[in-house]
Amino acid sequence: MSQILVIEDDPLIRETLEYSLRGAGFDVTTAETGKQGLTDLKAINPDLVLLDLLLPEIDGFEVCKQIRQFDENVPVIMITALEDQRSKLKGFSVGADDYITKPFSIEELLARIRANLKRTTKNAAKPSIIEIGDLKLDLKKHAIEVNGKEVHLRVKEFQLLSVLASEPGVLFTRQDLAERVWGYEIYTSSRTIDVHIRRIRNSIEEHSNYTYIQTIHGLGYKFQAEEKV
């Protein structure tokens, strides 16, 4: 039974979510403030977090940042009345996996929860350490080494690299990558994907004897180590 942490200050919405999620077969813990939610997160280690943005004391954006400092992998779905593009992009930039605006149907929310849990379960079955060429990628520790030198990537860049490296030789379209990294509903463009890929290349290939992310023109990208000429 998957454990879901609901961080929501509105008592009616919180109770409705708890009732509906339990009815769908989930184990549920609720918190009415960001501070309480962070405490519960560390205590129960949930499989997924539903996070309201307009919380008292600490808003949802800051809560999400702190969640990511504690756990890089737990799926976070933001639930909010904020519909503007800026808020959605900010939510993804601080580490959210998905974003749903109020009012929403329970059926849609459950579909998003299951999609995120399925993606997490699939990723968990893959090896946690990937070594190809002179690159070592530790998925659990979010650590990267190239020729023995530590390399740092931003959260979304690391997630993109992880998706590609976990399935070497597999072609991913930009849409595939957007869905895997940004979640159920896509609020990004092909240019955003390309910019992230360029940053990854610059970071990991600077001191490497290989190129790793190959462009398949007109189609997308694939991960394949090729020695530099």
C-alpha cells in the first residue's frame, strides 16, 4: 500500500483528499502546515507528496525546496489555485514532478498519482549506479564523476541525464523527455529541453574522452558513449 503525504491547510479539501485517497487504497497522512508536513515527511518517508502552494508560515515553493534537500526522488504533485504560467514554471523549477490546479476531479488526481508512482517504481527497478566510458552516475546519491572528478548538475539536468543513461541506446523524443522529467502535464518547450541538454553536455564532456548524449536530428536524443576523435 503506497503512503501519501497530503500537505493542505484547507480543512475541507484536506479531509476530502484523505477520504478519497483511502477509498482508492492508499495509506494517508495529512498535515495542515508546511512545517508539520516536513516533519511528517522525515518521519514516514512517503511514496508521494500532495503539496498545496498557499500554505501559512512556509509556502509550498519553499516546502518543495526543502523536500528536495531531504529526498530527491519522492514524487511531489503541487495542488493549487494558482493557474498562471509563472507559478507553474516556478513549481517545476523547485523540484515538483506535477502540477494540478483547483478545482480538479478526484479521478484526474488519482490518474496523476498512479502515473507518478508507476514512474518511480519503474525507475527504482533500474541499477542505482551506471558506469559507461569514464562516466560514473550514482542515481541514489545524485552524484556524478567524470574521470574521477565530481560534476554538479541542477535537479532537472540530473533527472534528464538519469532518464537517458538508464536506457542507453534508446531514442527519446523531446516529448518523451518532457513527460519523464516534467511530469504528467507538460509546461516546457523543445527549446527548454535543448538548453538543458547543452548544459549537461558542457558539464560532463569538458574533461571526458567521450561524448555521451547523441542528437538524432529531427527525432530527439539517445545516450551512447562515443570516443572523441
